[in-house]
Amino acid sequence: MKIHPQLQAFAAGAAQFPKAGSIPVAALRDLVRQASTAFPPVTMPIGKIEDRFIDGPGGALPIRLYTPVGEGPWPVVVYFHGGGWVVGDLDTQDMICRGLCHGAGSVVLSVGYRLAPEHPFPAAPDDCWAATLWADAHSGDLNGIPGQIAVAGDSAGAVLAAGVALRARDEGGPALRAQVLIYGPCDYPSLDTPSVREFRDAPILGADDAFYFWGQYLSKPETERLHPLAAPLRAASHAGLAPAFVCVAEIDPSRDDAEAYGQALVAAGVPVMTRRYVGMLHGFVSWLGMVDAAQDAIDDASAWLKMHFATPRR
């Protein structure tokens, strides 16, 4: 398997990037932020972008609202950024939020949840759940359509989105129309899957990086690694969850875990579309505007959201 030519330069640059765990967390956050914001914002029509704070379990919780061009009202997508629960913020996945806002014709509410190791599990899941409840309760204030709400995220954010979908089912709503899971492993990593064996040292995210991030996130890994909000694949049942779009990168050690979650949802009778993007690395959707497959993934996710916003949950 070969890295797509459009990713060659990014892969070469990643080879010069310090490995996770080799520098202090604060320095790693700064480097990730610099790399993620090095390019101008992706150009596409957006009506309004607004930063706000809402009440969260740990205090003021930052959010960013993306509103489409037009009068609305619009469906609402609550978005959780990636970064191994350790790095990332409202800016690092700004391009994906813009893409979904425009592509899905939806208000996107991006959540700046608390990060580990300062705030280990379950701080991030609790923040994301609180933000989803807030978005549902205030959809009218956001020019949203009441009852048309979905969740989405990339990498660690996809795991958080899957956890919110579990809580929405188990804790009385909101009735999510869809979940978009962009290369989210949804299980504690192992060294036994074919994708880990083949891509253990892949650029952007290697297996050692994944273990480092999980080690920062879980303060009691021997038990928390089995908790459904940390590893949604471990839920006792996946029946009745929101329809899922599962995006995976071909050259990614977490690929097989992400696909396994999609398979578990299918087995439970959940509508699922899983797409593997050939030649892509973990994180490829963040290069929206520079990598064709990133736009393909946004288009696929947006089409999934539009279809399920137009179809009430049963």
C-alpha cells in the first residue's frame, strides 16, 4: 500500500515532527496548533462564525458556532475535535467544521472540551455530553431545527461522538439523527490487528503515539479501557444507536478498530456506511482544500447527514 502522492509532502514533514511523549505536553500542543493553523482558513461560503462559552461540568466551556449562508433554520451538528484527548482546540479542526457547515447545510457547534492529562477521563465525555444537551435545548436560539441534531468528530473526537450517541440512547435522548465518525478507533488499541502490524510506524499517527495518548487520557487504564464511554466497542449493546458514517484511512494503525466499530453497529441493526479512503493517512481530512480525498470525505459525510436529517428516527 502506498501513500497517495498528494500526501507525500505532509508525510515527509511529519517525519520531522517530535514523537508524542518525547516533549512536554504543552510543547506538543503548541506544535500541533502551529501545524494545524499554518495554512489560511479553507475557503467556502459560511454565513457566520461566532465564539461563545456555555456552562459545562468543569466551568465555562468554549464553543464555536458555524452558521450556513441563508435564512435557515438549519439542522445542528455538534462536533468534537481530534488530538488524542491531549492536544487540539477550536482552531485545529476549523476546516472540517467549515466543510460540514457548508456541505451539510447545518449549524455546526464545535466543542472545546477539557484535555488530558490535566483533565483525564471522563472529563472530555462529560463536556461533550453537556454540550450536546445544551445544543438540543437551545436549537431555536441557534436558528436550528428542533429535533434535527447529530454528532460528529475526528479521531479521539469520533470516539467522543460515539460515546455521546450511546448516552443519548441510554439516558433518554436527544434522539440523534446521525453520527459521523472520522477515523475513530472506538476501542483501546492492541498490537494484534493487521493494520497495527502493517502500519505501526505510519506517519502522523503510529501505534506508539496511540498508546501514549491513551496513557494520558485514562488514569485507571486497567478498568477504564473497558468503559463504553472510553471504548464504545465495549458497550453491552449497540442496538438502537444513531445511523453512522464511518470514515477510515487506509494507511492507519487504528483502521481496523474503526472498521470493527462499524461492523458492530451493522450487526446490531444500525444503518452504517463505512468508507475506506485509499492511500490516506490518519488525519487526512484536516487537509481539506489541499487533498482531494479530504473533500470526498466531507462530501460523503455531508450527504449522510442530509439524508438522515430528512429521515426522522423511528
